[in-house]
Amino acid sequence: MNHLRIAVLGLFLTMFTACSSTGEAPEAGKSVDEILAEKNLKIVEQLDRLVAFNIHGWLSVNRQNVVLRDGPSKYYLVELNSPCPTLDFAQKIGFTSFGRVVSKKDFILVTDTPGSVERCSIQKFFKLEKIEDGAAG
């Protein structure tokens, strides 16, 4: 088990790390849609997987939802099967997938301190779209 953890951590650190795009804390008491709207984002479709995906940043919406950024203008919402307690304080984030396709069988890997990795199972993916200023609603 310890060898598996070291192998996963090594893979995580070498292939799938990214820096958080914001230092803001997730907002308690608001729905995911409300928080997305405040960030000028809206859900446009549900996806089966993320293809040719690279993390360029993320925003923890709450302990069960995270917005991932792929490049300058591609955003995705990942909904987890259950709360991921360290997601709010993540220093690094990655996936258990090999290659650049992330599916529902994969896990998000979250670390908040060196050597501490939490595996959070994925439930759904959503493609997000930027809302033009003044067009929210």
C-alpha cells in the first residue's frame, strides 16, 4: 500500500500538477450556479469525459465541485461523488488518468501539504462558458 501511495504521488507530482488560479476561498451558503455566475461562468453542457485536457488553473467552488481551466478560455466544472475535504486548501491538483483524457473512472488527486494526497472520485463533467459582462442572468 505504501509503495502504491509513493507511485501515485510520484506520478501526480511529475505529470499532473498545476497552480491554483486564485487564492479566494469558496463561498459558503451559495449554490454552484450562483458562484459560477459571480465568476462570469455558466454551464452549457454535460460531458462524458475531458479530452486533450491539461490543467492550467482551478477554482474550488466548494468541497464537492471544482472549476478547471484548460488554456486561456476553456473552463470545466467537475462534480465529485462526495465532499473532498482538502479541496478548499489544495496546493496541487491532478488526475489518476494516463494521457490527456480524464473520465469518470479517474480520481482527482489533491494535496494540501507535501506528502499528503487525497483521492476524490469524479461523478460528472460540465463544459462552462464565459458570460459576457452585463449578460448574466
